[in-house]
Amino acid sequence: MENVHPTLAERCRGVRLLVLDVDGVLTEGGVVYGTGGLEVKRFHVRDGSGLKAWRRAGRRSAFLTGRSSPVVDLRAVELGVDFVFQGVSDKLPAYRRLLEDAALPPSAVCYVGDDLPDLPPMRDCGLAAAVGDGCREARAAAHYVTRASGGGGAAREVIELILRCQGEWVV
């Protein structure tokens, strides 16, 4: 009989693609504008080192965000993120296109979100994670809620959890 309610560890073991919202997950969620409309984002270095460990383990990653910013492309290149979808108002069609591009089933995906636009992909993936300061609905939809807040190492926490469950976390 198929396991109808997989454990957190079972969900983690099948993950091959990590999909991250940006604002509120990789950043604290604030938007800072500089002179000339320049948008500034602050990323946590441990999230970056976690994404590098994820890549070293042979896993793929994606950014799926509602906003568009050149700094997101820069960060993605810096960290070796495989897929970047920006300016996405309806995340589910973009998420499904991402699954098609990656040739993976939803069960092989961990989606990390923080707000209402993240709910459709969170409800369709194998492992849904919400940041600790995410909205109530995102936390309720999640299989795992981080102790860390968005922009405060939450992505690293999820990466470490998954890689430990897969026996791939290397210290």
C-alpha cells in the first residue's frame, strides 16, 4: 500500500530541485530603493553557502519570484542557480513550466515560500517549506516551517535538513 502520509524525512529524501521565492525568503522582504530607482536587496551569506553545498551535492535550484530585479539575476549567477523566473504574478503556471524544463515530478521538488502567491506551488510539491515569519496561510500549508526568518538563513536551514536526510550534508 502506498504511503499516504509520508514523513518529513521521506519527503526530504526524494527532493532533487529546490525552488525558492526571493523576497521574504532569501531577503527579509523589504524593498529598498536607491537613487535613480535602483533596487537594493540584502541576502544572507549562509543561504548562499547552503545553495553552493546544494549544487555540490548535484542538486538543481530555481528562483521563482513575483518581482523583477537585476540583482536577482546577479545572485543566481553567483550561486549557480539553474532556473530563474522573475516578474511572475501567477506562480503555478511558471512552477509547472519549471517542472517541465527540469523533467521532474512534483514529488522531487521542495518549494520554499512565505506568502499567499506561494501557496499554489507549495500545495503541489513533494516538500513545502515556509519561513518562520511567513504569513499564517503559508505556515499552515507547509510540511516544514523554519526557525529562521526570511533573509535570516531560512533557505540554508531547509537545504541542510534535506541534505542531512539524504546523507549528503558534508561538514
